[in-house]
Amino acid sequence: MINTVVLLLGVVTAGQCLYTSRDDVVELTPSNFNREVIDSDSIWIVEFYAPWCGHCKNLVPEYKKAATALKGVVKVGAVDADQHQSLAGQFGVRGFPTIKVFGANKKKPEDYNGARSAQGLTEAGLRAAKDMVNARIGGKVKLGALDATAHQSKASEYGVRGYPTIKFFGAGSKSRGSADEYDGGRTADDIVRWAEEKAVASLPPPEIKQITSDKVLKEACEEHGLCVIAFLPHILDCQSECRNGHLSDLGRLGDRFKQKQWGWLWSEAVAQPELETAVDIGGFGYPAMVVVNKKKGSFATLRGPFNFDGINEFLRELSYGRGSTSAIRGATLPAAADVPAWDGKDGELPEEEDIDLSDVELDDLPEKKDEL
């Protein structure tokens, strides 16, 4: 059986808990830390916090959101470092919150220094998971074997009719119908590649984020190989039903291409003028789309129809390394402007101001003499 990776986010102690048993988090203490984390094959993201810490309290909603999104895919846990100071000292914790990623080498966890958001935490877990799978290539992937002749009932339970039969058991796989049968090549590389794709396929789709600040733009385009940016019409030109239709298509496409681990963004027309200039979007009208490779300072532009099929074909070609690219003006992306997030409502024209002329005596106005 090929083990799937699991990511983990925080819990707290009974006294002043930031997390409760109702949250999708695991409480970690000195009595269970080695068993749950150090001796585990899973990847963990662990938060060390103090109940009185303001930043720790602010992190709670995003941490819970990440834990829920990763449920069944990655494990999430937390340590009350105020109560368990020895455990915090063991891993060099000196401030709160401190978040560490326990990957392949559990004795040397990596500090998490990314955005304190559900998206940032999730992406960090995915990167750690991918690194672990890649490190196992070459015979290091854990496999399970079942002697089907000695355990015929178990083999029958999973529909085994020939030998060898290879099944993939993802997170939560218990019944025959939830185990996928492998029908690829029989080399280690073939099996590992397929297992990696299966693990990523079980992850939630990426969030399609509106560019409301430079931080949002940088997180999507600096922490991913490519970032997909859609420029949607102004809300007055494409009301909520129209805009939600575009966002729905982008969400479906994000799910379809999630194995690529791209960043996904959208912006309202003219809301980010410097960004539009940098990627030459002005001449295409709206909606429009570019895919940016910030590291190379280049971008590709959608020149076909802005619909599900048109965008799908555009992204598919890019995923195969095909398609023309252009250099970003100025060689790098400009800083994004701070704009308010869309409230999900239709756009409304500003009310015209009524001017009351009832008190104006036209006869009192000075005469204007004709000028030659």
C-alpha cells in the first residue's frame, strides 16, 4: 500500500484553548508528540503558541480553515508552548506563534515563514509532501504486499482477480470502491509518478483570489512556478451573475490543473493599471488572461475565446511547454495597488446630485454684454 501524506495544524490545552475537539486539529503534548509526529510517516505542520499571544489568536481562523481543507489529506496540530515549555525548547521556539513543518527528516523540522493564511499554510504542506515523494524515487517508496493466496477473503473484498494487482489507497480508503487500481508501468518510477499524481488529485482545488494588495499578487506569483491572472470586466459591464460565471469557470479549471500547483488570481478591469501595462493587456479588452512566470520575467497571453474550453486549451498547451511568451515590461511585475474586495453584489451607478434652483432669481444675474 502506498502511503499518502498528511498535513497538520494546531490545537490547544484544556485550560485556555484556542482550539477545541470540534476543530479539525490535533492537540500535541510531550506525552504524544513522539508517537504522533516524530515516529510518524506523515508530514506535519505544527504551531507552537501561547494562549495569551495576540498574533496566535489572530491566526486561529486561518489555521482552522487550513485544517478543514486538508482533512483526510494532511494532518494538522498545535502545542501550547506556554504550558509545555520543554517541548517548545526542544525545537528552539523563542516567539509565538512559531510554525514548523515536520517533513522527511523529523529531527530537523523547517521553520514556516510564509503568509499566515490558510492558502499559504496549505501550499507549504503540499510542497513538503511533493518533496517527500520525490525523495523516495528509486526504491524508497513504501509499498505494502498481500499474499492473496493466503488471504483470499481480503483479496476478494477488493476485487482482485489476477496477479499482480496493485491498488492505491488514498486518505480514508476503506472499501473496495474507494481503492483505485493501478494499470501503468511496472517500474519504480512509473509507480511513484502515478502515486504522486493521485496524492495531489485528492487535494482541494486552489482558491481563485482577487488581487486586492501587493501581498496577494506576490504570494501567488512568487511562491508558484506560474500564476494565472484573469482580468474580468468592470462590475457595471458584467454584473454579479456574469462575474460569478467567469469565476466558476476559473474554479473548475483550477481544479483540473491543480496538479501543476499554479497560483490563480483575478482583477477587475482597470483596477490594477500598472499590472495591466506590464503584461500588455490593454489592447485585448475584457475579459482577458495572462499566465506569468515571474522567475523568468515572461508571460503568455490568452488569444482565443475567454470561456471554459478556450482557457482550457490555452492552459493545456502551456502545460506541455508550448505557446509563445513575451517579456514583462520593466522585467518584473510592478507592485499591486490596494483595492477593496468585491462584495459579491451587482454594480450601481452613483446617484446624481439634485441641484435645487428654486431660490435662484434669473433676473438678478448680471447681464453679459456681447463681445465683438
